[in-house]
Amino acid sequence: MRFWILTLNPGFFRGATDEGMIRIARQKGLLEVSVVAIRDFTDDRYGTTDDYPYGGGAGMVMKAQPILRANESVRRDAEAGGAAAAGESPRVLVTSPQGKPFTQAWARELALEREIVVLCGRYKGIDERVIPLLGAEEISIGDYVLSGGEPAAMVILDALARLIPGVLGDAESAEADSFSEPLLDAPVYTRPEEVAGQCVPDVLLSGDHERIRVWRRREALRRTWRRRPDLLLGRTLCKEDQKLLDEIKKEEGR
Ligand code: ADE
């Protein structure tokens, strides 16, 4: 996958894309990250990337033309690199608190793309005409407002990198994650057995694989029920899960 980031703050990604899963994916040759500075595509000597909003009001709006030029350059590079066929445009996402919520299902779909462009929003927003002109989809990483889209682009990149086929080893396969089915993970522990008077649950030391499996399932359901009941709403559970959940509700007196 080639992941392009259009940004006013290219420095933000220095270091961040050289660590962890993103570094592994890049080293394996399965991911290429290209950071494009929008400011390089301005046409005045001040490098102006924003302007006042029509109709007045506070905040500045990102100008359309530098973004369109930056995207055009990405398209040319993508075609020259052979990753995109002539005339075929990469998928374009624009980070925005107004966007569609980013989910694991969307991440799985995006991880299959060969080319993705993420345009990082800033200031009060981006000139609205950019969205249809780029055929872009607006994407939000949560119901809070960041000062810029760069952290959102990093979140998206991280979530996609680990889903690119071949990046994770079998043992850590992304299939077993929270949200590959919409259930939170059970708690995990490692050595030592006791930390400041807190002990590892006995069952995990029992060596009884079936008991451990059931315990993990029960605790995953318990966490989901306590913290994210919305994930269970309207879901038909298998017989075992339903029984465990009924027990949990009884235990918790709800
Ligand atoms: N830019 C500012 N806030 C954002 C959010 N929550 N998600 C994506 N982009 C953003």
C-alpha cells in the first residue's frame, strides 16, 4: 500500500512513521508512506495556504488551489510509479470532525486499497469545493475536536498498517482483536503472579484451556456490557454467549 499524507505540518510525521507497526510494514516493503507538504504548492511568495471565510466569522479556511495542485502531483506520481493505472485516482480521505466515524470495518476495507491519500484538515476547515473535486470522503476519528488532522491521519495509518496482509505474524493475527468481532477484549496479565498485592486470577494459572477460554469469553462480555453496552444492543448472541451474559447480568444485579 502507498499511503500519501497531504499536510501543512510535514514535521509531525517525522519519527512517528519510523516506529512500531508502521516501521515493520515499511521494512517488509508492504507499506510506503509519502508525506506531501501542501505549502510547496502555493503560488505566492508568502506560501499562503489559508484565507478568511466568506460570510465572515472566526478562524481561517484552507485554500483550495494548493490542495488541488498537491493532489494532482500525487496522482502523477502514483501513475508514474505504476501503482495506479492511467486515469485511475487513488482513494482520497479528508480528516474532519464532521466526517463519517472511522471504524474497524472501514479500516478493513481501506487496508485492501493500493493507494490512499489522506488530506489533513486545519484551521476552521477546508474550502468545501475541495471535497467533490477530489472525490474525497470525510473521516472522523471520534467526537472531539483536534487542532489539526495530523493525529487523525496517524491513527488511520496505524490502524491500516497492521491490517495489510503479511504485516502481522500469524500468532498476533488481527483476526483475534477487539472489534474484528464487536466485543471488547478480556483483561490480560503477565509475570509476576502478584503485583502490589494484586494477584492474577487463579483460572489463568490452572492450565485448563477450556476453563480459560470460557473465563476470557465471560470477561470480554462483562467488559463490553459494562463499558460499551451499545455494542451488544440488537445483537443476536450464540447460546453460550447469551448464557454467560445472563449470568453476568445476574451477578451485577442488572
Ligand atoms: N480534525 C479535528 N478533529 C478531528 C477528528 N475528531 N477526527 C478527524 N479529524 C479531525
